[in-house]
Amino acid sequence: MIETSGQEAALIEAICQGDGLFAEFQPILDFRTARLSGYEGLVRGPVGTALARPLALFAAAKRLGRAHEVELQCRRTVLSAFARLGLPGKLFLNISPVEAVGHEPALALMQTLDFLHQIELTPDRIVLELTEHQPTLDLPETRATLQDYRALGFEIALDDLGEGYASLRLWSELRPDYVKIDQHFIDGIDTDSLKLQFVRSIRQIADTSGTRVIAEGIEQAAQFQVVRDLGIFFGQGYFIARPTALPDPELTPAVRVALSQRGAHMHPQPSRLGEGFALGNGAGTVAQLARYVLPVSPDELSEDVMARFERDSALEALPVVAGETPVGLISRSALLGRFARRFTRELYGRKPCSTLMENMPLVVEQNTRIEELSRLIADGTAHHLIGGFVVTEGDRYVGVVQGHALLRQITDMQLDAARYANPLTLLPGNVPIDDYIDYLLASRMPFQACYCDLDNFKPFNDVFGYRRGDDLIQALARVLMAVRNPACDFLGHIGGDDFLLLFQSADWESRCRAALERFEEVVGDFFGPDQIRAGGFEAEDRRGQVMLYPLTSLSIGAVVVEQDSYLSHVDVSVAAAEAKKMAKRQSGNSLFIERRRARRNT
């Protein structure tokens, strides 16, 4: 709905007189106590008008020179509703105190205090959210203004962290009590390792600075659990509750269920050897490779498309888009090859480019992971890699990716994985194993550390050779990958024939026993019939004497890690190694479980 300038001015006048605004409140959940700790107050403009949305409301107020008056009425509306409803906890006011004060900060402060006194609210119940989208914020003036508010008991929050021009600098300069992570970094955090690492880093900075972190935009249970497991204090979003004029003080059943499900989040590991791994520094999605190229319409003339390629030597492909939907792709090499033929320009130059386009290009969603795209390319034909492919959001065109960009990213991924992966199995090596144990300990989640080791592996290597020994190690890796739950269990390759399984699965013990059974089935393929009948193989011991060694078996030493039972990955690895030694004292495939809780140093 569009208002005339006169209608707009009348609406703003009514608002300044205290009529037309109302408030909604969105709860903020404290993950530590599983209770609502406060509400964000959201102002709404006159219903059914063009000023119903806050951005339109404030833009109109600014055009009419009445921004300060509207800001003041917005504060009063939200504060009045909060007091009238008797809502518990803190009220987060997302109206910037800096923009509202203009050149009279002392006056605005006194007006706010007077109104709080009238409605019987104290400043310590109020958190003022500062959202900054302008690059010209006067930091000294802002600091001074916020210091005045703080002196009276108000707290300060920095909204939309990670969005805008200089939010990290604002954090450093203003030292807010709260920071609210922009929704962009929460959306997809359960599958995007880069976002996971960003939020983890924010939490670490917050721990150092004494700032409390609020994750905004939590819309799914998976996001909820990842944010909670990262140690973020507070959460807000549609999954917890939508904004409403009459918020329910009770948690929804879905939130209560999500709170009861304990288990630290991990990103997917490979399902078979040779795929690398995705822990912490994940490969990312196609969106990070996509580059927007102004598309052409299907009826654009072929000679005009050719002229565009001639003007831009860096242009390698042009998407053909009808409306917002991609219908084809024209690559530079293909078009130049066509136009190099005799009479092609004369025959096709004045015809629509749709006659020359590839009408079945490779089209992928922007959230497609790069590993998946590489498999699509490998399973397809070579021209996709040469000509590039189209990226969409739903059915809407968003960009193109060139083959060389994909190859460069895959190469970087392989080099990055090689730094931390075991070269034989490409499973995470010692550095990511240690990091993940520390992550689980910091998350205060119970888990089981299971040290897996082959018995009589050295004599096996001596008799059958290192190549066959490598085959046996890879066979063990496949067995262990088959029994883990990739959604919550972590498998690392320490080195040689030593592996570490970090279980969060409730049925972890049966999974260990399944590993023993599976290994017993596959190990027979590594021995001859006579050795199987004899139950062993002959090899020299350390003194050079020939003796009969039992067939290679698997020993698993398990340690139950409970909350606060171990200080670091060093303690866990020592305990797991001791459990493995106990398992190896038993004959054949064996499992030893150390259930005694380690005593934490004080």
C-alpha cells in the first residue's frame, strides 16, 4: 500500500501524538538454565498502512524531520507494553540510542528515565541494542553517550554482529554487554563448517572479553542444538518462539525436546576411503564459488552475444535466463568455434541466441556442497568442466561457476585435508583428533573414547610385507566406518594400526562388538587355509626364533568420559591407551571398558 505525502505526514503526526504504534515481543532463551531470560521488543507501525514495517516508518519520519519524536514514541510503546504485560527478565530495545539522541543526548536520557519511573521499570531491566549500518558513526560521541546510559544501570547490546560495515570494530570500541550474531551465520550452521568456525570464534572472543552472546535466527532444531553445543549463552528465533503481542512464558514442546537431547554436533566424515574429511575447516558450498554474470535473454541476437564476448576477454560463459529461470548456457569456446565456421555469422547472427545455446547445462543449487558438485562433474561429461555451470537459489538464477574455479577449490581442499589427514586412510589425524576431544570436553557432553588396535600386527607385516599390512589397516578403517553413526560419532586414525572412535551414540557398546564381529569376518581374507586351520601363522620373534602367532585380531579399549572427568585430550588419550592395554591382555578379538570415572585435578 502506498501513502500520499499528505497521508504519510498525517500518520507520522498521529504517531508523534502517541497513536498508531504497538509492540510485539520475541523471547530469548538461556541455554544454561533452559528458561526464558528476556524479550526483544519490536515496534510495529499503523496496521494496513505503508508505515506498518519499521524500516518504512523510520524512513518516513526521517524525511519529515521527525525522527527523534518517532524514536521516542517507539521506546514508550515498547516499554509501556512490556510493563503492562508484566513480562519477566530483560527487555531488549532494538532502537538505537545513538540515532535517537541527535544533538541532545542528555535530554533523551532524561526523557527515557522519566518514562521508566512512570511505568515503574528500573534501568537494570533494559538492554539497549545498537544496530549500525552507517559507515560514519561518531565513535567518541557514541562511547560517551553509552557510558552515560551504563552509569544509570542500562546494559548495551551490539546487534547484527558480522553484518554491516564495521561491527567487529564496534565490538572492540564499545565493549557491549551482549553481542547478537547475525542470522546469516546461524542459517545452515549445522552443515556449513565455515559458519560453525565463525560462531565458535565469536564465542571464544566473547569469553575473553566477558561479553554474552545471543544467536539470532534459530529456525530449526539442528541449528538450535549446534548453537547450544558451541557454548553460546542465549538463543532467539522462530524455532524458540515467533514475535507476538502476547508472548507465552512457557517453552514449546519442541524446544523442551531439543533441550533434552544432549550430544555435541560434528560435521560429516567420509563414508568411504579416499574422500578426505570435513572437520572444522569444511569444504563449503557452491555459493562461495558462484560469480554473478549479467545474463542474456533467450531472444537476444546471437551476434550481440558474440560482441559481448569480444568486448570482455575474461568472460567465459553467459547464462541464458528467461525471467529469473536459467534455460541455457553459452560458452565462449563453443560460440567462437561456431562463428569460426564459414557462413555461420550470416546464418545465425540475426537469430536468437537460444538456437546456439546449450539447452541442458549443469544447474546446481547454491547450497550444494563442493564435494557433491565434484562428483557430479566426474560423473558427467568434460564440457561441463570446460564451459562451467549455472547456480540457482530454488529456480532463480544467482550466478555461474567456471571449471577452473572449481578445480582450484578442490585442489585447496585436498591440500588442506592432507595437512591433517592420515595419508593411508585420509581419516582425520592427530591434530583434528585432539581438537575434537577438547571440543567435546568443552561442550560438557558425555562420550566414549575407544582406542582400536590390531594384535600381532608387526609379525603380520614381517611375514606378508608392508603393502599387505596397509591393506589390512584399510580394511580395519572400513570396518570402523561401517559401525559408527556418521551423524554423531567421530573416527580418527592415530597412525599405523591405531584408530580412535569417539562415540556419542547411545548404543556405542553394541557398535564396538559389531566392529569385532565384522573384523573377524574380513581378516580371514588375509590368511591362507593352512594358517586358518592352525589358528595362526609362523614368524620370527625379537630373538630370531620362529614361533606361532595367533591370527591378527582387534582389541578395543573404551573409556567412559563423563562431565568434568577429564581436563584435556591428553588425559583422555592416556586413559584410552591404558584401556587398550587391558583389552590386549585378552586373547582374540576383545573389548575392555574402563567405567571408573577419572578424578579431575583441583
